[in-house]
Amino acid sequence: HQMGGTLWFGTATGLSKQGDGKLVKVLDRSWITALNNDDQGNLWFGQGWSGGGLSRYNPQTREETTFSRASGLSSGAAGRLADTAVPEPKQT
């Protein structure tokens, strides 16, 4: 996922970024299955297979907030995050 001049990667072992020719691991997490950003510059990622919920990460402050089923998140929310990144096909 590209945001600004940085390319972000969600993998089986965490969240990484590539910028200025360097690949840097930002967070150790399990199975990041979806990745998107919002208008405020936050990254949102889902940890679907590990039951980790949905997390919001602010690259500027390095603050992370995780929402889980215990906090009221529906079980499919992390997977739907990826759907928001894919534009709907135009009807002709």
C-alpha cells in the first residue's frame, strides 16, 4: 500500500515500510491480512487469521490502537478493510 512516498507492507510477521531505498520493520504482528489508510494519515490493518482484530497506526506519533471482538468489532471487519481499498467497477 503506498502512502506519500512510502510503500507499506503487511506480512505474516508484521508491518514494514520502504522509503529512501530502505526496508524497515515497523511493528511485530501476526498475519496482517488487510492494509489501508484514512484521510488523517493513519494506517489501518487487520490481523484476520490470528484473531488480532483491527488496528489503527499513526506513523507520525507511532501510536497504535487495536479494536477487537471484545470491544464490539464484528468478526469480519478486518477482511472488509481490504474491500474499501478496491474501487467499485463502473456500470455501463
